[in-house]
Amino acid sequence: MRYADYMVIVSGLSVRHLNAMAETIELTYKQRRWLGDPEHIRIEGEKSSNWKAMDFGNIVLHMMLPGVREEYDIEMLWSVGEEHDDKCNEKPQDVWEDMPDLSFLRDCPDVAPEN
């Protein structure tokens, strides 16, 4: 599996600014890409008003409004690693706790959790 070599994270001043940056970067990429580069870039959040992500193959570009950038803080996640992310360190919940009406399945050997 290939991952990006670089991640670039920028803030836009407004929704209009995010759209203009994405449009300009896409146009510039198409004009200046190398022969080995992907012909089309993948853009996530094209209809989003606060976060866009562009995948150029070896580079991933995130463009966000300042509040969204602060809320998700992906710089911290990528700089310190998952061991410092509270969500990654949450202990998995027992699936049977959420389904008390299906507790009879615990006795079924094909679906009972292994201990």
C-alpha cells in the first residue's frame, strides 16, 4: 500500500478563498504535471464549504477554514502519532452491551465472542 510522501495543510480565509485555491491548484497541476504523475487528481469535499482535500499521489493537500483546522488538529495527529490520540486509545466496547435483547445469542457457538 502506498501512502503520501508529503502532507500539506493550509487555511483559507473564507469558503470563496478555499474554492479559489482548489481551482487554481488543480489548474496549475494539470498544466505542470510530469509524465509519471497521475493524470487526474482526487478531490474530496468539492461540495464542502469548510474542508477540501486534494490527493496528488505522493502529496496530499488539506485546505480548511481556520475553525475546522483547529477542531480536527490533524497536524498534531501526524506529528506525534496515534498513541497520543485519545480516540485511538479508547478501549473497544463490548458489542453485547448495546444489544441486551439479543443476549440469547451468547449461547450460540457460531456467534458467541471468543474469550
